[in-house]
Amino acid sequence: MPKPCREPTSRATGRSVRAAALGDYNGDGNADILWRNTTSGEIYDWLTQDNGIIGQHSFGNPGAVWSIVG
């Protein structure tokens, strides 16, 4: 289960962070963003609705062999 991210905007932004995938991860009909830090390997998501972020989570670092598909 992902953990709520207390500082997602500062943790999931910067030169080493890339949007890895878009999808409706919480089933509300809105596009959500999956981010990956290319330096640390950490993964974050932003759940969006009406042009705003309504939730955010940190999935931690699953390791270098893990890849995002989709």
C-alpha cells in the first residue's frame, strides 16, 4: 500500500524527476500522473481532479530492475 507523501511537490519535482506514465489510478475518470526520480529510483503519484492535485503518494524505491510499463 502506498504511503501518503507529505512533501510531494518538492520531492516529485526537479531535473531528475520524470513523468513515467499517465492513467486513471484511482478510478475517478481523471488522468493521474506517475513520477519516477531517475537518480534515486523513487516513485510518486499525483491523483488529479478538476485541474488540481487531490492526493499524492510515495511508493518508495522498488529497485533498479523494476520498470514502469504503460
